Amino acid sequence: MMAAVAAAPSRGIDRVRRAFQRFPFLPALIILVALLLLNGLYQPRSVSFIGITGLVKTYLALMLLSVAQTYVVYAGDIDLSAGAIVSLVNVVIVVLMEQWGGGGFAVLGAIGIGLCVGLGCGIVNGIAVAALRLQAIVATFATSIFFAGLALYVLPVAGDPAPAAFWRTYGGKFFGIPFVFYAAVLLALVLYGLARMRLSTQLLAVGDDPQAAFQSGLPVTAIRIKGYALCGLFAGLAALCVTGDTASGDPLVGGKMTLFSIAAVVLGGSALSGGFGAVTGSVLGALIIGLINSLVYFVGTPSEWQNLVQGLAILIALMAGVVVGRKARA
């Protein structure tokens, strides 16, 4: 009888551990729900459909960049140039749309070239890190300076307006539903499809043990390059959202986004050492950062204290998520 009683808590702990191992974003989901409740307490309209849609619209770019960073982190790498890629793609598409007249075909052509630029930047990073075997943190820091310099060369001064057709579509509604809602649904479908592809599993395998992955026959170098290519592509998509949200080109717009994307990845339960995590958690981590920023504003924090309080709140959320995740997996 006593053995059965003792076994019951043990089975419960095992179930919790398995749940956290299968869904590493559970701590982030708990933090997200708590922040939603707090935001609703101070500003009830913030948890309405309109309020949540506004939150997604504002932080969709960060969500995409966090997803971009996740595919690199899967393999145990990191990309410090992600924000610079956002800036470069942003100015490229704005300048091209302006030079080509701002019509529908001009917008589509500029978007296509912008995404190719993001993809190309990611491949450059992948070759530098995986093929040339440079340290990821050093190589991507160097390329971030290079990409930022290119952005300033393309558009030395911020403020070039994007065509109205572009930003009105991004901020508009279709059948009474905001465009960003469709974008979020499409993102969820794309991430679901990528999660079911072998590349995601291969990236995690490389991050867990590169030597074992190589010995099992996996093309480790090619896999890491593909991870960086995905990162560049999603950074390009993030730049489209930034352009739609700001309706202008700015060569410095992505400056702060890199570190926020890394924080979102960690908040989402992914291990920076690689081999463990989920893109769902990174999306939740980006929303957590957005909700923290909103909460700091709603509680009436003085402007001179807002950055301090935001940083402290994000740090506490990071600590809580990491501790809970580690204890659940231990």
C-alpha cells in the first residue's frame, strides 16, 4: 500500500517531466497567460480581440526574427547579424519600390528581391560559420557591421516613405478581419510544415552532438548553412512587417531587434547550446516581451524608468522560465 502511494507522486513527476521535454515552451506559455491577466487587470481592452491583434501587429516582426534566430540556435549557433539583415532588407525594398513607381508589380518585385537579399545574407553567414569554421558569435558580429554598412549605403538618411499600397495593405482589413491575423495564421501553418520536415530534426541533432551527427552520416556543414539560410529568409519577412508598420525605410531600424530576438528564444525554452527547443516557444517569447512593454506602460511607470523596469522584468521572466524548465527536465 505504501509503495503504491509513493509511486503515485513519482508517476505524476514523470508525466510533468515528459510534458516539458515534449513541449519546452510550457514555461513561456504560463508566463504569457500571467502577463495577459495582469494586462487585462490594468487595461481590460488590451485583452480584447482588437487589443491582441494590435499586439500581434506591433510585434509580428520580432516574432518572425525570433523564429529566424531559433533555427540557428537549434544547431548550437547564433546570429548577431539578424537585426542588420532586417535593416538592409527594409531599405532595399523601400528604395526599389520608390524607384519603380510604387505600383503593384513594383511592390511585388521589391518584396521578391528583398527576400532574396535576406536569404543571401543568411547563406553568407552560414558559409562563414559552417564552411570556413569561424566562431559564430565573431563571424556574425562582423557580418552585422557589413550588412549595417550596406544599409546605410543604400539609404543614408531615414525617412523614405513606403508606397501607400504596401502599408495600407499591412494595416488594413479583409472581410472585417485585420491583415495581420491572416499573416499570423499563415506563419503558424508554415512553422507547422517546417517542424514536420527533416531539416528541423537534423538541426536539433547537430546542436545536440555535432560529432555524433557527423558519424551518423548527416551533412553537418550543409545543415548548418541551411539553418542560417532560413534565418536570413525569416529576417527578410520580419523586414516586410517592419516596413508595413513604420511605412518608411530606416537603415538603423533593426539595431535593437537582434538581442530581443535572442531573449525571446531563451524565454521560449530553447537552449542556446543547441539541441533543444521549439519555434512555438520563440513566438511566445516575443509576445511576452511585448506584453511586458505594454504592462510597464499601463501601470504608469515614469518615462525615465521605463527602460530600467522593462529590462528588469524581462530578466525576471528569463530567470523564471529557465529555472522552471531546468527543474522539469532534471
